[in-house]
Amino acid sequence: TSPKTPLPYEWYALPFCRPAEVVYKGENLGEVMRGDRIQNSPYTIKMNVEVSCQLLCKQSYDAEQAALFATKIGEDYRVNWIVDNLPAATRVVEPALGSSPSRIITIYERGFPLGFRGAESIPGTSAGVNYVYNHHRIVLKYHTEPDAFEGARIVGFEVEPFSVQHEPAGAGGGLSTCSGARPVTHSAPPQPVSGPQTVYWTYDVRWEYSEVKWASRWDVYLYATDEQIHWFSIVNSLMIVLFLTGLLAMIMLRTLHRDLRRYNDAEAKEEAAEEGGWKLVHGDVFRPPQRPALLSVYVGTGVQVLGMSVVTMCFAVAGFLSPANRGALMTALLLLFTAMGVLAGFVSARLYKALSGSDWRMTTLKTAVMFPGIIFIVFFSLNMFIWGQKSSGAVPFGTFFALLVLWFGISVPLVYLGAFFGYRRPKIEPPTKTNMIPRTVPEHAWYTQPVFSVLIGGLLPFGAVFI
């Protein structure tokens, strides 16, 4: 994965060392939708058995393969490994300063860098050249409780990547750049990826005891790892809140001043008997709109999304959507959206009946297929482009078939079921009688036009959330 592009790729999309047979692990619907693809690897790890400078394989790359590595490194792609369902945490080395030596800082975030770009400030590198991390120090932390269980449990998984330009030791085999007595360090010459070359892939395995218990091993991944304070976002959100507060206060003050002038003006007492405010529009407020079916579909779908969101948040607060269950959130969203079709059909039918609509069959059908259909078409179109990029984020046809089954086999019948009960309920009567002749609506100012109101109404929430 990469923070610069939304396209994830499988591990073997790059020419890494491969096992004799690549095996895919079965994944749930949410993992497939996210683009997760779990595969086996040729790394050999045994409990409490440490390994130093183990040669994984020797790979010869041509110019095209080296350029592929360089492209992914330039896009800041990160490697995501999993051991015992724990994602890898990155071990980052803080460079030595004049007053302090280098030290290792463990940053608990998903994945570790594929490589880095050389710079004048990095010793032994050339500016603009990409270097690959071809040596990985795997640190596994375990916890034991003889009174509670037998054996040991893995409670931590860290990876410290190195870039080393390995050299063979000669006819005797092995490498001259690292061995059990000579571990790899960051001061070694790095491995560039430019042009045809041979790369040696190696790894270390270290075991460390930890006091962290099995139930708490995911806690470290939930802590914030970004120490940088996003002042711009904080100031932006603060300004938006102040602006909205000021706007609301101005509207309230104008309304209050107008009412005070009306009550204090003696000449206005004669006009007080005339209709104004609510009395002026009470006969037109509950008049059905021009497109009651479309409004009913909008409201019904909105209630469906709202119900999905509320139930999902309740499940998350209750601890059912743990990060240890990969894809659980996406799976829950899809299933709950499908189940909430009952609410969509019920609310849509109740509102459409209250608006004196008659074509209930078409309204129910629109509620069931309009918004899911639009989302499905957009999703399928984007997925075609992802397929073209050979990304693991492309959803396979089998998953598309499963989504169609959820849609037409479960969601659509539930919408009709909810609509059936909604139409059987008595009609909602408005509290006031609607006039037979609509009241003339005065011409609106330019800033009250629908297009301008929609743009301005969405600008503030967008700015508060996105920036």
C-alpha cells in the first residue's frame, strides 16, 4: 500500500523471492473489498529459534524489473506482513547527532517501507537514486504464563528494514557483508535498484520476552503514532466553528431586533391583527412537492444509511468490530446496509402515502434500486480501471456476484417487505389544512437559488472534514 496512491498490490506483484507454491488464504467479504490478499512466503520462523543473516534467495533483475522496484519505492509503497494475525510494526532508526548517538524508535504503524530515495544528507547514497530494503530484521515478542496456559503466545511483531549491497564470500558460500558474528547495520553500503543487477535477500529473526498479555497485544496499534501537530487543520476547524457560530448569532439578533421593533412600534399595533409568519404560510407548508416519489426515495435511502451508521457505531463501541478482525468493518457495513432495506421501504412508503402518492409500485422499486444501482455502476466502472492496473484492489467477479446476491436476493425483498407494512399503516394527516390555491411565491434572491445553496451548504462540512 502507499499513502500517495490508492492502488494496493499483492506481495508477488514485484519479483520477490517466492516459495515453491504460492497459497492464498481464504478471506471474508470485507477483506476482498479492501484489496487485502494474504499469501504465504518462503521465510522460515521457528518458536524461540533465532537466525542471523539467513540467505533467503538470490535474485537477478533486468532493467525493467529494477525500474518496477524504483517506481514503487518512489511512490512510497509500504510492505504489509502478518505473523499470527499481527501486522508488522516499523522499527525506525533515529540518525546520530553531534550530541547524541543513534537510537531505535519503534513506531507502531501498518507496514514498513519498501525502500528509500537517496539524498546528500544520507551517507553512502546518491541523490535521486532509489534503494531497496533487502535485509529484514524480524523481532517477535512473546509472553508466557505457566499458571494460565502452556507454551508461549506471540504478542508483538516488529520489522527493522536494512538496505545492504551484499557480496558473496567466495567459493565457500555465504556472504562477506554479514554473518552471525557480523550483523547488518545501517552503516553498510545500501543496495540501489538501477539497471540489471543481482540482489541478495536476507533476514534475521530475534525473540524477545514481553510483559504484554495476549488480550492487550493490539493496544499499541490503536495509539496515535504521528507526533506532528496538524495546526492548519486545527485552525481551519476552529475558524469554521467560529464562522458558523457568528452566522447563527447574527440571524438570531436580526430576528430579535425585528420583533422588538414590531412590538415597540405603536403604529404597528394595527397591523398585528393581520396574518404574518406561520399564519401566512400554514396553508401551503404541507402541500405535496412536484416529485413526491423522488422525495420519498431520498428520505427512505437516507434512513437506510443512517440506520446502518448508527448500528455500526454501536457495534464498534461494544467491541464487536475489533481491528484484529480484518475486514470486519466493511463486512458489517455491507450487511447492515442490506438489512436496513426494511427501514428504507417502510419510511419511503409512509412518506409517499402521506404525500397522496398513487404509484407505490414504482416508488418502492426506485427505493430498492436507485441509489444502490448508482453506487454499483460507479463502483464497477472504477473497478475496470483498477483491473487495468493489475492491482489487488480490483474486486473479482465472484465477489461481484456475491454483492448482486445480497442486493437482489436480500435487500430488494426487504425493501418490499418494509413498504408492505408502511402502506398498510394509516395515512399521516398534516396538522393544518392545505389551501386549494397555492400561494404566490415571491422571486428569490440570487443567493437563495438551489445550486448556490447546495454548494455553500456542502462547502463548510467538506472543509471541516477533509482539510
